[in-house]
Amino acid sequence: MASKNKNALAAKGYQSVHCLKIPLHENSAVLPNAAVAEVIAFSEPAAVDDAPEWFLGYMTWRDLKVPMISLEAASGDALMSKSGPRIAVLNTLNSNPRVPYIAILLQGVPSLAQLQPDSVEWNEDKSSENNSSVAGYIVMGGEAAMIPDIDDLERRVGSLHV
């Protein structure tokens, strides 16, 4: 898996991918710029009874009801906080009218990053973990980051009966 991932950018002909490095509580996530619709100030989501820990509730964004999640908790880590300074609203990838966007809680201000095939190392130790909400783990510029699986997050939110 690691050798396949290591050459994934180059195999698709990408010289670089423009991304946002998203600060989480104890680590970071990296998302392509196109996956992020907007980064906004935190607003309290409307809580939902009997929801899984990773599902924080619904927020209103552009007159839409958007599900908000904790990416850490969805990826198997402990829920560290139910608030933060920012929220990233993500575009989902499958044109699902029920879940066109997902909001994730941030713990700081995102920064721009460029992933280049020769500057990204796949973290083989972490990538061997079986976590369906994480597409992979990388090291870029000496810092570890996760790559969320937006398809899986969309599927998980869509399957909730809340």
C-alpha cells in the first residue's frame, strides 16, 4: 500500500496539489483546496440526541442545515473538544442532495500547503491502521498529517437517522 500511495500524485500526472493544512486538536489534516467550500468562525451546532460522539450536530451555513463532525473522533481518536475557533465546510464528492456539505471543527487557522510527489512521505506505520475515515497518513515538511476520506465521512453522515 505504501509504495502505491507514495507514487499516487506522480502516477496521476500531478506536479503539485494545492491544499489546506487543517489544525485539529493534537494533529493536522490535509485537504485539497477544492474540497473546502469555506472556512468560517465557530458557531454552536444544534445538538442531536442519540448521535454518535463524532457527530456534533447541525449548523446553519448559507441557509442550509449542515452536519458538523469532529474529525478526530470520526477517525477513531478521542473527542477532545466540542468547540473551536473555526469550522471548515467541505464539499462532499458524490452530489448527494441529502449531504452536499459536511462541516468539521478546527482548532486553529488553516494554512496553505502544496503537496509535491517528492516532498510527501507516506507514514507506513499509521497507514496500516484500519480506519475507514482516513485515506492515509503523510509526513510533509517534517510534520505528520492525516488525509481524511471525505467519501466515507459523507457515507457515515448519510447513514445517520438523526
